[in-house]
Amino acid sequence: MTKFEMSETERQLRALAKERILVLDGAMGTLIQTLRLDEAGYRGARFADWKQDVRGNNDLLILSQPQHIKAMHRAYLEAGADIVETNTFASTSIAQADYGMEALAYEMNREGARLAKEAAREMEVTTPDRPRFVAGAIGPTNRTASISPDVNNPGFRAVSFDQLKDSYAEAARGLIDGGADIILVETIFDTLNAKAAVVAIEEEFARRGRRWPLMLSGTITDLSGRTLSGQTPSAFWYSLRHARPFSIGLNCALGAKEMRAHIEELSRVADTLICAYPNAGLPNEFGLYDESPLSMAEMIQEFARSGLVNIVGGCCGTTPDHIRAFADAVAGIRPRVIPELTPKLRLAGLEPFEAAA
């Protein structure tokens, strides 16, 4: 892995994270749903004659309805977010293939970062004593490198490591070119996918001769306490700690209550910052999320008072009202202290392994 000196952005972020708990934004999809856009709304003027349906392609709105996306970033900044994520969760060529829009992936990432950066800079004009940052979001794609989609052929894979790496590299290039301050690989359900992302991102850093802060966020897919590819939180961290991320954490799939034990586990074993951004509870029978800003803020505050977190935010179902409540809830609470761990051999398959000292 190429080693460069810590960037000025990362130094600034780490200094801030020593002073207080940082606040990440909330869900973009939840706000996009409130627009109630039809097919024509998703297409906009530029894609009016696109060859297939695009409704539901939320990332396309970066190009077809940029004013709405920028307004959402602004709403989260005004609610108290220190870091806003780009609306690029599915802006990889692999994910965009569902809409025949693979060729737009780089542009989506570049423009997505540019829109978020514009909103952050405008916000800093009104709050010059408080810097704001943009995290370039890279989702897991809709393919898995570890699991066969064919129950009759367990050795089959729908995607290769190199295909994933190339797709992630294109996304990272776009995000960096658009002005992202941080690269965030999120909702990691397959650690092998994440390793492909890390390789791609590190190669991009090497090409540019500098590093950007890297945030990694996994997802525990159910109450088993494991990722989809079978790892416990500790095993997940041991598999990715070589990337030297600015933060490791969890998002999506679970509400704050269900996520707590897994965040606590990561907090014990990870010698970097911990980021938690849960859903607004578990989805109800209509696929909606019921946790109110107040009820979620109480849990987030408990995370903070227990010394488990350095960065907090929200995932599916959360809104600017949730983020405002989170910011208020953690204000004045000291951030988690990064533990100093005894050097030893730490390995992982599905379970973590530590060699005896």
C-alpha cells in the first residue's frame, strides 16, 4: 500500500474529532421520495428520450434535477451536519447498468461531488468558524464477489474482483475530480467487494500522489450480527484495517437499538474513529421507518455517553429533523477515545483470530 503523509484535510478532521463528536448527514432517498417524481420527473429535459425507464434511479437526479439534490444537501448542513454525503450510492457502472447508464457513472460522481461541495461552501459563508466537508459516497454495487447468485452453482460469480475494482476506480476518480474531501465506501455487505474498492482507491491515490481520508462503513444484514458475507464486526475490521481508514463503522439495515452491540464491539477493537449511522428503526410492514427524531436521538446520545462513537448520522428513513436532533443530543459530550492496542497478529475469516501475546 502506497504511503503518503496525512493530508491537511485529514489533519483538520482529526483535530475536530478530538474536540467533539462529528455529525454526518441523513438519508437522501427518504427526501427524494417526498418529491413524488414520476418518470418524466426523473428524466428531466436531458433524458426525455432515454431508451428505458429510469424512475427510481435516484443518482440520475444529480444530472436531471440538480437543484433538488443541492437543496437536500443544504437542508442537512443547516440541520447541523459537519459532513454531507454525495448522492452517488449507485453511481457505479455496475449499478447503473440496470438503466443502461453505465457511461454516465463518472459524470454522476463528479457532478454529485460538485453539487455537495457548492452547498458546503455556501454554508461556510454563513458559519465561517465551522468547516463543512463532503464525503464522496460509493455504495457496494448490486453484485457480490463472495456469494453465488445461483443456488445450483455455488462456484459461479456474477462479477469479478477486477470488474469491481475498475468500477470503483471510475467512481473514485469522479468524486475526487468533483471536489470530495473524503471517500466513503458504505453499506459494505461483502468484504471482498470492499477490498476491491480499497485497491481501486489506493491506486487512484498513488496516481495523484496524495491520500484523501477514507471512511469505511459495513452493514450487519440481520439480527445474526454478521455481514451478508458472514463476518462478525471484529472480523470485518481485521480484514480492512490495512487500509488505515479515517473511520470504520456501520450503517443501514438496523435501527440504533439493534446496532448498539455491534458498534460497541467495533469500538473495542478498532484503533481509529468509529462512525455509526443507523436507520430510523427497522422497516414496518409498508417498508417505512417509524423512529422519530426524538427517540433516535435518545439512543444516539446513549452511544455518545457510553464512549462508543466519534461520528454519528442517519441512514434510511432519517431526515434533517433527525440530524438536527442528533447534533443537539451529542453537543458537549466528549468523543470516544481511540484505544491504544497491544501489537499482535490479528487475522480474520468469518471470525476474528488474535495470536497469543
